[in-house]
Amino acid sequence: MVLVHSSIVPFFAASARCDVKVSPCLLPKQTLSILRVPLVISGPIRRTRRMSILASNCKCTYTLALVGLSVCGFLLSLYTSYVELRAEHDHTYQAMCDISERISCTKVFTSRYGRGFGIVGPLLGDDSLLNVPNGFYGIFYYFLVAGLSFSNHLAVSRLTSYLILLSNGLSLYLAYLLYFVLQDLCVVCVTTYAVNLVSLILALQKIQALIREEQVMRALKVGKVK
């Protein structure tokens, strides 16, 4: 145990009350050895905590953005399903996204690629329970992504990014059909592709934020142990 000279204690108390900076030259060597450790450690710990707060704020921002985009995709999928079902029962129906002959959503939704992505029907038959409008898959998918986005676990976030990556691969497939096969421009479809692409970027950014936060928490634990 290190004993501090009794004359130093009142001097520290007065300095603490008046917020006076104490010159190291005025303190005994034993007192300096006591004060030196907090002065060295407090700086890195303060910076580490600041980094932890920034990482947490970024994580929350990415979560809210992912949920917001999922809600947009969910609404787009609902609209897609409504237009397709309405057009099947009413051949004179014209949706708001039907701008011209070459820019028509109904033409795309009612094509053979509008159900089961044009894959389920040839494989399982047109009467299969899985051969439903593409919008039904979108409703389930965006609802799932929105729910998973609330989790801040790294494993769950990686699973979410894999799902979003899969949806982007499907977007490339549908974009190819849209441009080269159907030779049409679907505004709702293109908007959905954009939602999927931005969601992928945000999902990857969230993973990076979670990794940084995990590293910061480890640094704080090491600092406390020392």
C-alpha cells in the first residue's frame, strides 16, 4: 500500500472543487505513480465508448431503414397481387401503372411468368399450390425480412443478408424476362428491384456495424480487466 503525504490531500480537494490543473512538478513521485495509470487508460476507454455509441446509432439507423424498405416492398407486393387477380377476373381492367403499350404492369403480371416466377408451373404443374402470383411470395418475403431486421444478433443479420441476396438474384432473373422476353417496362417491378438492391447494401452495412460494436465491447472488457 502506498502512503500519500498528508499535505497533498487538502491540495487535491481544493483543486477538485475549483477545477484547477495541478502541475506534475508540484507532486511527489509516489503521488505521480498513483495518478499516472488513470491518465493513460481513461483516454482509450473514453474513445472506445464513443465508438460503441456511434456503432449502436448506425445499427439502429440500418434497422429502421431495412424495416422501412421491407414495408415498401410489402405494399408493392400487395398491389401486384391485387392487379393480377383483378385483371384475371376483369379483362378490361387497367391499372394505374399501365402507362402505355410498352409500359404496362398488367401485361407482366398476367403473363405466364407472373405466377411462380414462370418456374413452378412447368415443374409442379399449373394447379400446384405453389403456383401462386409472384406478389404472394413477395408478401411473405418482405414480412419475414422486416421481422428479422429487428434482431441485432450477428448470425440473424447474416441470415437476413443471405435472403436479400437471394431476392436480388431473383430480381436479375425477372429483369431479364422483363426486358428481353416480354419487352416491357413495369414501373412496379423496377421499383421492387431497387428496393431489393438498397436493402442488400443496408444489410451488409448493418453487419459491419455489428462487427465493429462487438470489437468495441471486447476492447472495453479488456480495458476494465487491465
